[in-house]
Amino acid sequence: MRELAIPDRVLFFPVTAFDDAGRVDAELVERHVSDRVGYDPGAVFAACGTGEFHALAVDEYATVVEASLRATAGRVPVLTGVGGPLGHALACAREAERLGADGLLVMPPYLVQGPQAGLVAYVEAIAAATELPLIVYHRGNAQFTPASIARVLELPQVVGIKDGAGDLAVAQRFVRVAAASGRDILFFNGLLTAEMTQAAYTAIGVPMYSSAAFAMAPDIAVAFFAAHRAGDLETQARLIDGFYAPLIDLRDETPGFAVSLIKAGVRLEGLPVGPVRAPLVDPTPAQTRRLEALLATGRELLA
């Protein structure tokens, strides 16, 4: 099994760029990732939730992974998403390994709600298909019990757990299960706009988090991360009240805006990454103007 080390820095989830014909634009993906790597993220998570994994065919997925690897040139680890129908997940896992990715984020399976034994078996099947390290995403229709997490952690390839469910009591039990296993497991806060909840997650032993905002506003995301690590409550509160909370209000107006707003923000920054794919929808012109104003406010708060 390959080793995976992720530095304690903000984690980057890039968008996937599409051209005017709706095809994956590898050059724009590479430009997007390369620029953001300049802000020193701990890792790049390509073709995951923010990258519209749900909408990518296997060959498109491979294009995104390959472009991301070119952009990073070994400077930071590159992990990629796998999930959905088991056959698709296995095909993506094999492609990621072939291309040289550093690890996989195992997202929920497609639609059906299986029992705990089935969720464990889903992770086991992916582990059997690749030598890459796995981070298991606890969210949606893939919510594990502490007993199931204990079973999953028996797989040497499982090196991390990402929580997207938001039940801190359950997340705390996962941390304790890992401690009892004697293994050094990576834990991540994977809630939407994780900056809003990271203080609570840090307190229970979950130090790292996904920052979707980093993709569109890396300066704001890095400033918040630095303030959080330094215990600078004033800066955190200023950014939460003036930027992150209003961003959540806008996000919650339309399902799927956790992705759509980030992609619109990248376009506002000058990179023409194209629209989101169905079933997601892009913000209206009025919503885009509100997002633009929020980004300006966030930068004023930094100043």
C-alpha cells in the first residue's frame, strides 16, 4: 500500500472546467489547479463533490485527474473521488491509480440504502481494486456506525475518515474507535462551508477540513485557516459574520449551490470554467451579483 501524508494546511477541492461544447477542458482544469496550488494547500482533491464527480464519465474523470497531476507536479498530494455505482467506482479507482494519484476519497454509493454490512463491503470492494490509500466519506446514504467504522479501519488501506453528517457525538466516537485501534487515522470535517463548524470539530480531535471556498477565494480561505490555527477569534468572527454566514444564506436558496456558487465565484475571478452540469443549475444574474459583492466584502474584511 502507498503511504499518504497530508500537511496540516487548508484542503483544496477544485471545480471541473467545461468548454463551450460542454466537454471537460483539461487546460482550464490545469490552470485552475496550478494557480491555487500557489496558495499552498495541504492537498488537492480533484473530481470530488465540488468537481462534479457525479456528472463525469470515467474518461472525463481521467482527464481531470491527469490535468490535476500535471498542475501540481508533485508539489502537493492529489486525491480523487470514487463513488456511485460500484462498477463506476472501481473503474475510477483503477484509473486514478494508473495515472499516479496519491489517494482516493470514497464517496457514497448510488441511491440505494444498504445495511451497514453492505456499506463495509462497498469499501472493501474498492480497497480490493487498488493499492491507493482510502479516505471514507461518512455522509448521505453512506453513514456508518462506530462498529462499522471499526471494521473499515481493519483495512490497512483506509487511512482517513471524512465526516459530512454533522453529528458531533458520532464523529467523537469515530475518533475514539480510531484511538482504540492504535492506528494514526486522518480525520476531516466535510460539512458544507466547513469553516462555520471547524471550531467544534477541532475540539473533538478532527483538525482538518474541506474548504470549497478556497477554489474561488483562496486568500479568504487561507486567512480564515491561519486565524483558526492561531486561535485568533476576532478574525474568525469577522469573516464568519461578514462572509461565510451570508454565503451560506445565499447557498441555501437553491439545492446544489454548494457547488454552483463556487464555480460561479471562479468565473468571477476571471477563469471561464463554464457552467455546472445538470441536475445542478447556475446562479441567476442577481444571485451572481450578490456573490460578487460578498467576495468583495470578504476581501475588505481581510484588509
